[in-house]
Amino acid sequence: MAERREAAAQDGASAPLADAPPTTAPVALPEPAAQPETSALPEPAAMTEAEAARELARLAPLILGADEAYHGADAPIMTDADYDALRRRNAAIEAAFPHLIRPDSPSRRTGAPPAEGFGKIRHARPMLSLANAFSPGDVVDFDLQISRFLGVAPESLAYTAEPKIDGLSLSLRYEGGRLVHAATRGDGETGENVTANARTIADIPDLLPGAPAILEVRGEVYMAHADFARLNAEQAARGDKTFANPRNAAAGSLRQLDPAITASRPLRFLAYAWGEVSAPLGQTQTEAVARLGAMGLRTNPLMLRCTGIAEMVAHYRLIEGQRGTLGYDIDGVVYKVDDLGLQARLGMRSTTPRWAIAHKFPAETAWTRLERIEIQVGRTGALSPVARLAPVTVGGVVVSNATLHNEDYIAGRDAKGAPIRGGKDIREGDLVQVYRAGDVIPKIADVDADARPAGALPFAFPDRCPACGSEAVREAGDSVRRCTGGLGCPAQAMERLKHFVSRDAFDIEGLGAKQVEAFWADPDLSVRSPADIFTLAARDAAAPARLAQRFGWGATSAENLFRAIEARREIALDRLIFALGIRHVGQATAALLARHYGTWDAFAAAMEAAGAREGAAWDDLLAIDGVGEVLAGALVTAFRQPAERAAFAALLAELSPLPMAPVAAESPVAGLTVVFTGTLETMTRAEAKARAEALGAHVAGSVSARTDLVVAGPGAGSKAREAERLGVRVIDEGAWRALIGPA
Ligand code: IVH
């Protein structure tokens, strides 16, 4: 079962600028391109091997991207349901074609790789996530699977049952009873080093008397409701950003580069598990947790040892009943096999233990009035309907927007035409039931047809773009209607511009989505296309003064902005291609294209030559591993549209894209997974990585059984030792240079 991700509500995020065009709504819905039902491929079991391989190649970066956005940036880009659907699809294909499981498959990871900025720590034992149960029936199945695995009678085993805290997990390593480091989960194998921050948390002792020589304590960092309310009030009073919920506040507070900030935040820690231990903590989960408590760690008093499903579910009900008065967020109950010997026999699947499961609480819901349905226009023209709601509190968060997905959803049918909500449509003025199940954007579960105001009409989904008036069309097999205005549509152009400056694209310091909206709306600055950003200084000598006057920018901020813009005239080819915002072209695809074509000129010429969708250029494009017909079609379409071509040409006149060394097929390191460790003497780490990747190697941050080669410089420590232990080849920098040859 896919890991269900935790809540990170968006609602109540930054309000739109007063003078922004009406189509820029305050909630940014993810582009629906990633939705699984848009795939034209057959069901996994009916796929050919080639289709399966291609689909797995498509899914891996999609899921990775979602993981990174969710865990790395604390800013989800798709709903839990869409995410789960992608993971399920990936799992179904892998089940049908196990030999096609990719080294970068999401089934081999539990979260996102660690964010930049913190040092990395490899967990001595992986930090696992939990499979989910949603009903007592799922709990029965869980017990059945375990009893079958162990060859014992069902309902004969003891389990512990305890609250599942909605925070973030942390691993604390104690050596000789002294805290040596603390790490977040990261991707489950390697996390961020947050030791300095963890030391500021009162519940995390520096010394653990009575601890075994090595002890990794695992538990949850979280924020209590009262502390969260106080923190948000203080933040608001200072004009600082407030947090949507306690989980986000806890995550944001722990992952501060300045430990003094963490110290000022009211974080708590509860211990519930362990990683490496030099001596067993007990014979049972109950004993081991009691031992952690005796050492001075906080443990959950609501943990109970149960025998049989009835007792487990009764404790679940009891905890559910106390949920509102516990004072902190929980989202379910975790059951664990009590006997540690049996836990060891049961072991783990790729990312979850067989001996534990999370029994989740149902989504929280509330009824409210749907005031209006608005249509947002996304970067690729998708018309996304959004429900504007009378504000209502759902699970502690005030909700005033909900996604309505697409026109079928509003009409009460799914992508295949089957009725949803009993076929009831959604109308303006309706009383609707809103739910948040750890979702990015709240959704509508139900409509009270009896409470419908007299005269309410079915919603007429526009067939023209509300921003530019162009025709909005729905292609066969697509659940989404799209504006055909392209760059001529102000909403699309604005979203494209926001994408252009975003972190993984041009990442211009001082120029984010907010500034893009403001600069766009300012007639003197008139920044409407990417090229306009680079011509701003030359077009308008008074721009710095204007920034000062209109937006209160100081001279230094303005100078910094123009410096940041200048610095980006030289840009990596893959970033440039990604930044263009062409449909279906994500970061991974942009990198493939950049490597394949090497220079902008070669790329642009090839896209134009491939425009007829036949001939050598088209075949060459399709021959790139990871490029299918849909993507190729989107690329050549972009290069045929006059407005796009003009925009590309104007932009390129301002830039000097850096060529990308094409992957040498005969490179001695192509296809190898390489890890660099220790100090490199003739190149920086970034340079070494870029060079290795250009030669077709995959550069990993940590050593595992999948590593082919470790390049170790002076000071190499645990990674080199791990390589030795695993029998991975270790060479020094000189040998590496000899291997790859001159640049
Ligand atoms: S046990 C090997 N117990 O839930 C199992 N996890 O969805 C390790 N969590 O990553 C986890 N409360 O962050 C366990 N009482 C609890 C928990 C708990 C919250 C979190 C934890 C884990 C996630 C899995």
C-alpha cells in the first residue's frame, strides 16, 4: 500500500495582490498533466514489456518530483489521491514486470532525498514508513498476513496500539549515553543532520543514563496545539509568515539553518521506536518502550498492549474519542507486534515493516456553502475549476477553497462517465461537504441536494478561456479543457513567467511569483515575457527608482535584483529548456534533451526539423530513452507556434546558454553509480559530479549495494568503510582522472 502523506494545507496561503488580474487566484492548483488517467496506455497487466518499461521510466521522475516537493520543500505539488494513484500504478506494473524494476524506482525509497543546506547522515538502520489500514477489515487482514507468515493461529498474537502522531520523524544517535547526532528521515536511508537544532529541544536529553553503548532512538517531533496557536500569533504580530498547521510549523522549525530559531520554537519529542542498538532493549515492544522511558525519554502514555482485533479496535476507538482533547494532532493508531523476536522474523518489505501498520482516522469533513465556482488558467492552459467556499474549519484549518478538478467532476461523473456522489452535480449556492485527508487542497465529498437554493442552475463550464476569450478545447481522452490562446493568453503567459523564474528554472534571487505579478501589472516595468526580464534594465533606466517608489525597494535590493538577472544570462541548457514551460517537459526530460542535443542551437534546429513528425529529426527525438510520442508532439508543437517561436527568439537574444557535453556512449563510466567522498584536490565536488554525469554516470550521495564505484579523497570516512564492507571498488582521485581521461 502506498504511503499516505501527511497534511500540509495550503488554505489561507498568501493573498493575491490587489491589482493582479482576476484570473490569478490565491490557490495554486497543480497542473493536471501528472494525473494517471490521462495516460493512454493499457492496464499494467495488458502492457507489452516496452510499454511497461516506458511507463516505469515516466513514473519514476514524476513520483520523485512529488516526493521532493512534499518532503524537501514542504510544498506539495499534487494531492494525496493523485500521488497514491501514481504509486499504485508503478507498483502494479512492477508486480507484472518485476525484472523491469528500475534502480531509481520509487518503490525503493521512502521519502525525498535530503535537502541542500544541511549535512547528510546515513542512518545505521533505514527509517521506515508504515503501511496503512483504513478499516477494521484491513486490521483483520494485517493480523491474518502475520499469522500466516509466522504459521500461528490468527488473533493469537499480542500487539501494541498507540497514537500516530502527526509530526515528523527524527532519529537520535546516542553513543556511550551521549547524543552524537540527530537526523531527519530524508529518503529513509540518508537524512539531514539537524543535531544542533535537536539539542535545543527540551524533550531531547544530551545524556541518556542507562543507555546501551549504541542506541538510535526514533520518535516524532511535533508541536502542541496551544504552542502552535501562540507561535502563529507571535509570527503574525511581527508580520512574519504563519503556519498552516502544527505539522508544518514543526517541520519548518526543526529545519532551520540557525539553531537559535529552533530554540525559540516550542517543539516536543516522543520516542516510539529505535534503529541500531548494541544490546537489546527488551524482549517486547512494551518492555523496550518502557526502557526508553526509564532512560528519560518521553513516551506515549496511551500505548496499550492488546490481544485480538476487538481489543485493538476498541483502543483505536478510545483514542479517536480523545482526539479533540489530546492537545496535539494525531492521524491514526499504530499497531506493532509486541514480541521483538517475531518482529525480527517478520522483517520488512522495501520501505515498510511487516510487523506494524497505521490504522488511519477517516478524513475530517465539514459542511459549508459553495459561493462561487471560479476558473483558473494554468501554465499549459488547463482550465481548473475552484470552489470558493464560505470559510469553514476542517480539522483545525480554515478552508475557503476546494478543488473541483474538471468539468466531469462538477457534473457528477468520473473520467469514464460513471456516476460519482450518486451522480449529483455541484452548483453555485449548494451546501457541500468539504474534506481534508492530509491533502494539499481540500476537496468536496458530497452535496446536499435537498438544501439546493431554488433556481440554482447546473454549472455551465466555459468553452472559452475566461482570461483571453480563446476557444477552450478538450482533446479526446483528456479530462481537462485547455485554453488554445497559448502565449497570447495573459493568464498562461503569467503562469509561464512564474514558472520561468521558479527555483528549478532560472531561480532569479528577488524575483518570485509575487514580484512577477507586480511587475506584470506595472505599466512602466511591463514584464510580460521572459525576455522582458533581461531587457528591463536597458529599457528603463529609471527601473531601480521605480521599484523604490512603487514597491518600497531599497537601493541595495534593486541593485541585487539586477545583478541576479545579469548573472543568469549564462544558464545551463537543461535549466533553460525546463524553464520554457513546454507541456510535459519536466526537469528530468529537460536534462535528457540537453544532454542529447548539447547546445541550444542544435536543440532548436532539431525541434524545428522534427515539426513534420516524420523524418530523421523526428526519429532521432523519439529514439531518446524517455521521450515518447506525446512529449515529442508537445515539443514540436511549441516550436511551430509563432508566438512561442518569437518568445524563444527574443529570450535567446538575451542569453548565452552553456553547452552541455553530450554523453559519450563509449565512456568508461557510463551507467555506473558513483559516490564521491572525502576532499577532492583538483576539482570541486560540483564539478566532479557534473563531469561524471556528463559521462553518463549516476552520482549518488551515499554508498549502498547498488554503488559501483567510490572515489575517495583524503579524510574519507564512513562511506569508504561502507564501500569496503560491501565490497564496492574504491579508487582515489588520480585513478578517477586516469579512468575518465582529459575533459
Ligand atoms: S513506528 C518501523 N509509531 O508515522 C516503524 N511511527 O507513516 C517506524 N509516526 O515515519 C514508525 N507516530 O514518522 C511509529 N507511534 C508511532 C508513530 C509513528 C507517528 C510516524 C513516523 C513514521 C510515519 C509512518
